[in-house]
Amino acid sequence: MEPAIALNISICAAIVSLTGYAIYTAFGPPAKELNDPFEDHED
């Protein structure tokens, strides 16, 4: 395998894993601990 292909695969894997973690954090069980700053300061 050429080094360029290995580098591209590793970069793509990192992007996919970070995206998956962000979706899990935003919509999964950890999302219950997040607060909405706009709801805290309603006028």
C-alpha cells in the first residue's frame, strides 16, 4: 500500500470517528447534561 493511500485512509477514519462522537454527544445520553443558554435567559 502506498503511503498516500494509507494517509488518506487514516485521515478519513479520524474524520468519521470525530463526526460519530459529535453526533453521540449531541443526541445520545450525554445530551441530557447539556443546557440551552437561550432557555436560561428568556425575557
